[in-house]
Amino acid sequence: MVLRKLTASVLIAMCLPAGGAAVILQYFEARWETIERRMPDVFTSGYSALWLPPPGRADTGGFSVGYDVFDRFNLGTPLNPTLYGTEQSFRSMVEAAHTADVSVFVDLILNHNGFRDHTTPGFAASGGYPGFAVSLPEDSFGDFHPPGSSDVLSMRLAGLIDIAQEKNHVYVRQPATAGANNLPNAQVSNNNRRWYPDLNLPADSRGYHPFNLADPLAGDPIAENATGVLLRYTRWLLEVQKIDGFRIDAAKHMPTWYFDVFHDDVVYQRGRPALDGSPTTPFSFGEVFDGNMATVASYIRKDGFGNRDALDFPLYFAMHDQLNANGFGNWTTILNQTIDASDGSAFDGSRGVSFVSSHDNGPPADDNLAYTFILTKTGYPLVYHNAGEFGSRPFPQSGRGDALGGQFGEQIRRLVRLHNEYARDGWYIRSNDEDVIVYERDNVLLVGLSDNQSTAGTTYDQRVVATNFDPGTRLHELTGNADDPVVDPGNNISNVLVVDGNKFVTIRVPRNIARKGYVAYGPVKPGGALSLSPVSGSIPPDDTGVPAHRRRIAELPIVTADAFTIQLQTTDPDPLDPHDDDNAVFKLNAGGDFNGSGGIDILGGVAYGFEQFVTTRSPRHGGGSGLYQQVIDATLLPEGVNYLRVLAFRHRNNGGPIFNDFRLPFYVDREPPAVWMTAPTNSLNPDISQRFFRVRATRADRTTVRCHAIFDQPFTRTDAEIIAMCNAGNQMTRTDTDNFEFIWTLIDSGYHTAFIVAFEESGSAGVTRYNHILAMNGFGGGPGDVNNDGVVNNFDIDPFVQTLLSGEWNFRADVNGDGYVNNFDIDAFVAVLLGS
């Protein structure tokens, strides 16, 4: 299938990739820095989006998952992090996800706050929940519903205080200055300006003023009700924290008017711009815990203004009924029990986010079959992964360890790959009974599922089914189950099916004895190998000494040159199949013009954001060698981890695209890591007035993993000499994702030098030099007190001259503070001497 320049007329859901239903990974129980570290594994596993837990501060402390909200805007500080880290580490993780072309959705808690209320001693007087009133003179329950209600819209879900979105108590809720209209007992702080838009910046076409990203403290606190706080928080996550959308917690317990009138309005066109610059609307999906399709459907809106979907609870409940029945269920019960049918078109993929389990909801007994089903049917599927960084605990629920592969196996990753490369176009049931269901994705994929656990007779069930594949098409088994002796001990499952002259095939589906009662067949995709050259080495995968939750599986080739070549060499995996590759396209990170064409070549379909190979392009179909090459200007790429995808397309006379999705994360290390020292300054001002000082440094990008601080060395030292001095004693403490500190002690008065050495995971190091650091703390007489007797006088002349002639370094003789002791210090020394 040759892809040429395309233009998408409409990109719905944007913040999910166009052209296909993204696989969302629910990634829980890990710190933000852990998720960032494992982003290469998220990428190679094939996920296009992450669903993350609530990032704000919880009511019950730093070990809470976060659903008991205390302060939405507080994402953690170095001295008081949340369970997941700090605001800085959250932003760094989001940036890393976007580099990997992965969208980030967070749990949006709009229904409730924490467990405390106006009856909690001292809570209201201390300020309560920031931005909310637990009690007011005019309303003893403040912004919340009273306890004891059983109504779905006002009840206290799991004991959590329920926000009354319909109340209209108007106050300045997070004030920066004292005022009569401030929320009673609200904490006044200038830092509260960060949570507000800047009214001095021009409003958009809908009347919303933006947050001031250059000067966050320019925000203007205004009077609003509790709903206003929730809407402002929603905008803040999108505009300031740069997330891409939301999973809306407990949506069923909120009135639909909140979403129809307010939520959709504040999120409209606030997503990351599409690659052609057009605006996008962030994607949201709600938790409507209900099996009634009409109830769930009432929280869905996809009309070009709203971009809201819902978790498919009707399907979740139906899969439980089917797959908890010990093999005695009936697949028919599933087919119409999906929210996708609520618009009259079941299994067209237009509605519903399908899931097997989540932090709240456990899986059916046979979750392998359930995952195979949702990852091969239409619509958005979701995979739940509990990383286990915080140990074993009853909540959240356990997830799929193999979601990221490694020691836990490749079963889920193989199914995600199958979804990305094959699961598209129409959905047709080809056979269905109480034991086996066979369905086809139109002329692309044939899937068979069996919940039959009987060991009587054979270990498989056979069905003859019609298809839309052309006669003679060779269909290869794609899950690996045909080669698994545990699944198919009698070698009865064929690796290849051939479609007969009437478009029928005979398919054997393994019984679910080994919990792998499924097969999937499709035309073979192109084989091949993807590589980069030149590379200077690689960052290897983490070894088993690294905890499993943090252990990166992907290897990262290192690019140090200013230019390198992407190379794909395709192969023919089936000589009996005449359809080889007819094109390959590539994409770096989230997309860009890397082939010099003047723009992004493809702006629609499954290859949205991809570009054509122009250095070498020789498809095997038509007689070429299967070689594709593209020279890349590495100076266009950020330092650190980058992400390459190459799609190699099978030639097809008809039917949807089939391709091999090659993925390769790699590490660009052209420049040494950069840091800057933020304290002390090198401004000739006496910043240091004590004998110790807290030295602070900030990294310039995400590549620096550790820093060292070395003092009072001459600027004549080479970088290699400074780097060789690094040891555990001068390693700086990492206080936040980007920040490092070191306590410098026994400082004497005078001009000093500092060298901050930054190291990357690749092993490369960079040295940043600072001179003119002045200490005047009473210990020593300052610049020129070469003999260190506390004063600068005639007794310093001989030591100064001796130091000058010897070429040795003494910071006391560096009278002009430039990091050298040389003739330029003579005039400065004389001036100090005469002045003294």
C-alpha cells in the first residue's frame, strides 16, 4: 500500500493518534520519575497514551493513591512530595511522554474531596480544603452536600465529601492578598497567583484569559464558586501542566449538565496543536459505573464540540459473566452488551473505552481471553498495569505485569502489537456459539476465541467460516499460540491457513485449558531489521539488580555524530506469498520534517505524522532490494532519549493497511550535559557570609542524572582533570528532578572557583566553570590575604610573589577572581594592599 501525501479533514479525539484506535496504558503505582525512566518500554510496547492517577495532594497523606483529594493544585514539592513525586518530576514525565508521541491522561476528580468535613475538629479553622469551604456562615455544609444522602448525585461515595456543583457561593477562593470577599479562613499567599489566569493577557475567542507561563505569579485571583475552581483546575492541568486529557472519576455521581455546559466549554480546542497547526480538543472518558447503556451514554458527547467518551462498563460486566462461568458461558451475551451499541451501530468503534480491569475493578477469571477480545475488536482498548513500586496493598487492584514485557512475559505486548498492525476496519462475526466465537476485521485479521475448558476428545474446536479475504490468501497465525506446545500439544493448530476459492477457511481454535484459548490469523507482514549508523555504543537494558518496577528493558543505541542514517532492510517471511513490502515510512518523536521535503509528508490515516524515505527507497514489491535509508540531521533532535518508528507496508490489492511497526528508542549524545549554578552567584557580590553555603544547580535538559561540585581549583585545569576528581564525597544531592544541592563547608573569605560536573546515563560528562564567587565571612582577610592572617598588608607581598612565580594555585592570590593567578592579579593586589 503506497502512501503519498495525505491531508486529514478532521482529526477527532486528537491527543490520541489519528488513523487508528490507540491502546491506552493505565500506569499506576509508580513514581513519575519511574514512569519517565521506563518511557522507552512504554514506546516499544506500542502504547499511544497513558492514564495516570490523580496528581494532587491527598487528604490521608503521602501514601494515598490520590482519590481523597486535599489540594488539587499541589503536585508535590521537594520537601513534601506526593506519593508520586513533585510538580517538577510530573512535568518532566509529561515532556518525556510527548517526546515519545505518547499522550498523557490523568484522573480528574470533580465529584468529591477527602474524608474530612466541617465536623472534623479544627479543620475548617485551618483553612480546610484549599479553594473550598467545608462550612460557611450562610451554609453550614459550605460547598458540599450534607451527609446521609443516598441519591447518586449527592451521596458520599466511599465516605468522601461530595461537592455540590450546583451551589453558588462566590468568593476569592485562593487569595493572594487580604480582602473582604476572600473565602473565610482561606490561606492568603502570593503563590496562589500561580493557580489563576493572567487577566492582563488577551482573552481567546471564547473569553478565556490564558495562564501566564512566562510569569506564573502574574495570575489574578478572582471571585468564583466551587464549580469555578474545578473548571480552573481543569484548564490549569491542560495549559500549565500540558496534559492531553482526562479519565473523569465518578462521573456518574455528577450532573450531566456540568459536562455539557461547563467541562466541554473549558476544554474545547485546548489540546496540543495538530501537526498542521490546527487546534484540537482534549479527549476525556468518564467512569460511569453502570450496566445500563442509556445511563452510560448520557455521559458521552462526540459532536465536534464535546470529545467525551466513557469506560465501557456494560461490556466489562458482560465479559465477567462470560469468562467467570468456567467455560459454560455463551459468547452471544457479550455481543450486544457494549456501549458501542448505544448509538445503533454496535462494534463500529465509535463509542466506549474497553477495559478488562482497573485499579478499582478486578478482571474476570480469564483475563487473557478478555484482553484478546478488546485488543482485536473495534474501539479504544485499555491495558491496566500496576507497577508495584509501593509494595503489595489491597488497593489499587493488581494489574498485568506483562504490560511492559520483561520478566513477566510478552503476552500482552504481543497482543498490543497485533492491535496496532492489524486490528482495523469493519468487524464481522463469522461464527458464534456457546464455546467459540470467530470474527473478522474486514480483510485484515481473523480471530478465534474459545472459553471451552473441556479436556475430552481434542484440545481444540474447529469451525469453517466465510471471510472477505481473496481466494488463495495465506493467513499466518500471529499470537504465537500455534507454536506453543502447552496450548497445542498435538500440533493441531496450523501456522498458515489458505483461503479457498469460495473465500472460506477452516480454523482450529485451542480450547482454553492453558488460559490461552485464542488464535489470530492475518496476511504476513514484511519482515526486516531496523538500525542506525553510525552509533558509538549503547546504554544497555537494566540488569536484574534494578527493581522490577524500575527496570528498563529497552536498549538505547547512542548517536554522537551530527548526522546519522536510519536503515530498514526488509525480508520476505513467506516465499509462497507474492505480496512483499511496497513502501516504508518513518517518524521521529512526535513528528516533524526530517527528510527535507518542506513539511510533514503524511497528515492522515495510520501513518499520521510519518515521512517518506528519500535517501534510498527500494521496495521489494516491484523488484527492489527492500532497502530504505534516510540521512537525519541529528542537530534537529533533542539531547537524550529519542524515538523512531518505521512502518513497512505489505502490498495489497484491496483491504486495509497491514504493516510491520518497527520501534527503536535511541539516545542522542552530541553535547555534554549542561547545568547552571543558581547559588551562589558569580556576580562579584559577597553572596557567602557564613563558613558554609548551600550550593544549588539546575540541569538544562533531562539528560543529567547526577552532579558533582568541586571548588577552588584553577581554571587552568582541563575538563578531564576536573572530571577525574569526582567522587562520592563531592556528589551533589538530587533534591528534585532538575535540581541538585551540595553543602560547601570551611569556606574562607576571598574569591573562589566552582566546577559543576554533570553526568549522563550514557557516561558522558560536562563541566561548567564559575569564577568571581566572593565570600566575605570574617574567616581570613579576603582577596589578597595570601598568608591567611586575617588582613592584607606587607606580610602578604612575599607569599603573593612566590605564588605568582611558582605557577601554583592559591585562591587567596587570585585577587581579581578570574580563576587564574597571573600578571593580571598584580594591579588588583596592589590596589587592595594600598587600600588596606
